[in-house]
Amino acid sequence: MKRDDDLIRKLLIETEAAEEWRVTVFEGLNNPPEEEQRNYHIKLLCDAGLMTWETGIMYRMTNQGHDYLDAVRSDNIWQKTKDGAAQVGGMTLGMMKELAIAYLKKEAKDRLGVDL
């Protein structure tokens, strides 16, 4: 299964917006394809340190996950980040975070007049 960076961002946004701070992953033999894709991407988020396993079938977003989401939250920044990744033929999640932070810093400088 191919990693879907848009789905990763969507899962983080949904996790942050939920009233419950834990995410449940139901693993079964007959899960619909969308559920399998969701579960796989939650595991990828764990691999990247953006989410972590809590107990049983429960996961939570880490501080790194919140930082990544803050970097890619803006639709404008996210689009620039995806466009930049496409220009070089793809990037790791870590590189995408760094690129998003660079765009976010530039936007902050343009709006606030300070270098971060």
C-alpha cells in the first residue's frame, strides 16, 4: 500500500478535533478497504513518531504529531509543501515537515516582520 500524505494530514486533523484523545484501530479480516488504509496509515504515523500505541487497540497523537500538524495545518502551506515535494520527486515525512516549517517561517516573517 502506498503512503498517502493527504490521509496522514487528515488523520491528524481528525484526531486533534475529536473529543476523545485516543484513536481506536479495529483490526479484522473483513475490514473494508478504507478501514484497512486508515489502520495502515495510523501505523505509519506511529513509525514516524507522530502517533503512539497506548493500550490494546488505542493510539494517541504525540507532541511530534501536534508539531507536524501545526506545520501543515494551513491549506496554503500544505499545498506549497506538496508542490515542493512533487518538484523533487517525493520526500520523507521528516523532509515534508521541514519544508512546511520553512514555508510557515516565511509566512510569519512576511506577516510579522521577524525572523524565526
